[in-house]
Amino acid sequence: MSNSPALARRLGTFDASLIGLGSMIGAGVFAAFTPAAAAAGSGLLVGLVVAACVAFCNATSSAQLAAAYPTSGGTYVYGRERLGPWPGFLAGWGFVIGKTASAAAMAMTFAAYAAPQGWERPVAIAAVVVLTAVNYHGVTRTAGLTRILVVGVLAALAIAVAAVWGGSGPDVGTMAGEGLVASGWYGILQSAGLLFFAFAGYARIATMGEEVRAPRRTIPRAISIALGITIVIYAVIAVTLLAALGPAGVAETPTPLADAVSAGSMSWATPVVRAGAAIASLGALLALIAGLGRTSLAMAREHDLPNWLAAVHPRYKVPHRAEITLAVVICVIVALADLRGAIGFSSFGVLLYYLVANIAAYTQPAHDRRYPKALQITGALACVALVATLPPLSVGLGVLMFAVGIVYRLLRLRAAR
């Protein structure tokens, strides 16, 4: 282990829950339903249930592991401790690569709602720079801004749902489209894999375990609270979108919630919804940058990333070099990638990350066990199934990036010898 300074424990249950909630709401409500509807039509409702069940299994594994290993790095650390250096490295690599793409997706989602046409990419890059600066000044600043963003998002979502169902209300008959299973189970599972992208924000709580007070109690509690609230919100929004736009309408627009409000008799609320979407995306991006910095810090401490990234700022107690480096990479992805590709690629990396988490949790001894092993077995098998049903391009790029990571580590080990 590296002798780099430790991070400060400053987060309680409330702030930790908000960081997870801010990650999940921003990631899913305004970005993931469009590709899910394209894959499964109204079957995305079934996909949402599947994704929620997989997320619950994975969340219990993460909570059980985080209580035993309350340090920065999440499943990278758990994989190393329970399974060995290689599984830990693959989990950490999957998280860093997948969540870097996810951060780019959140920046692009923010710009889709907030930027003038033609200025989306510059505005997205500016958002990354500003939020990296907030994270740089300490985790309490991150938690404080997240608190404000989450309140704004929940208010905007409440207004959106009220606007869609108010007045004459949507035509509920459009919700089912051609039927829940018209796209087949492959399409439904693909939608589940894409929607899983939206639930994965609870990992941010575990990756920040070194900054949580009373981690054995706080982390499991915060993960459960954040995931439970998010599942309810997603279910309400999914039904609202399908009722207002129909499956085809949701699949065709990058801004489905704003379009759903515009289509109703209370279109005056559309600017509020667009503002809420922008705020949600900023909240998710803020938490993503924080989580990525902590996992990169843990990997750098073990020399699985350049040791230069293991530095902790002497005043603000954050992994400042890791966060700045990741911000540069995120900006490059924003400049070159598209939203749907970023979501699929992110899901690939994060599902493999949770595969390692489930296997690691399965190996824990009885005194560290909080949940039955059946949940870890179910979670691991579901991760493999959802990876197999992701869009082929996302799978291909994911395999390529993991191959790059394996080659990188082999070369580093050879150089060390």
C-alpha cells in the first residue's frame, strides 16, 4: 500500500444518501429512457423492473463489502482484498473507463437541455471544468452543492409529473404500444442493461468510503435509502413518459420529459422541466467526478495507475491530480462521442465492475455477512446476462478497452520485475 495521506471523514448518512441520490436521478430520468424505449418499446417497464432487481442485488453486495472495507476505491479494493490483484484491477479499470463515459454522457445531457443549438459541446465541457473546480475544494463542498441540486431536481420532477397528468391528462392507451413483450425478451433485457446505467449511482457512496463517518453503519444505510427513493421515482417517470408520448415518441427524442410536458395542456412548465434536467445532470456529473477521483486514487496507491495520481491535496484533502486528469479525459470524450454510445459503453464497464463485487461479497466470512449468498449469485448471473444483451458496438468497444487495460498492467508488471 502507498503511504499517501488519508482522506478526511466528513460525510454522515444524510449527505452520503444525497450523493447517491444525486448520481442516480440525474443519470437515469433524463438520459436512459430514450435508448431503453428504442430497444424495447413499452417493454422498458419490464426492463426497469429487471434493472431495479439487479441493482438491489448489487447494492447489497456493495453495502456488505463497504462496511468491511471502508476506504476509497469501492470494488477495486474489495476485489483485491477478497479475490486478488487481477480481479481488483479489472473492477477498477471497468469503473474508471465506464464511469468516465458516464460522466461525459451527463455533461452532454446537461448541454442538450441547457445550451443553445450548436453550442452543446462547448457548454458540456464548461460544465465539466466548473464542477471539477467544486470537487477540488473539498468533499463538504461537493455534498453541499449536491444537496441544493437534489432539491431542485425533485421539485422539477414533481412539476413535470403534475403538468403531464394535469388538465386533460395523457392518453393512457398509448402506454402499452404494441405490447410489453412485442420487442422480445432480448429487447427487454437490452433495455434493462441500458437502464442499469441509471441505477449505478449508489456506487458513489461506496467509492467514497474513506470520507464517511461510522462507515459500517452509514454506508449500508445510505445505499438502501438512495436506491429505494430512486426506484420509486423512476417507476413514476417511466409510466408518465409512456402515457404522454407512447413508446415510439420516447425513443425518438433526446429530451423525453420536456417533450412530454410540451405535449400537454400545461406546456408553460416546459422551461422548469428543462432547468430541472440540467440541474439533475449537473448533480450526477458532480458525484461522478468525485467517485472517479477516489477510485483512481486507490488504483494509483497500488500502482495500477500512475503513482502520480495518488496525491491528496494538503489543504482540501481530495485526490486533486486524479480529478484534474479525469476531467481532461471527460472533455475529450464530450468533444468526440455521442450520448447513446456513451451510455452503452458505460453500462458494459459498470456491469463487469458489479460482477466482481458480487463474487467478492460471496466470499466474505460469516461475521461480515449481512445478506444471503443467493443475492450475490443472482446479481452475478444477472450482470453477465445484461452485458450479453447490450448493443454490439458497446460490447465491442468495452472488450477492446479491457484488452488495453490488461496489456497496460502486464507491461507495468514486467517493468517492475
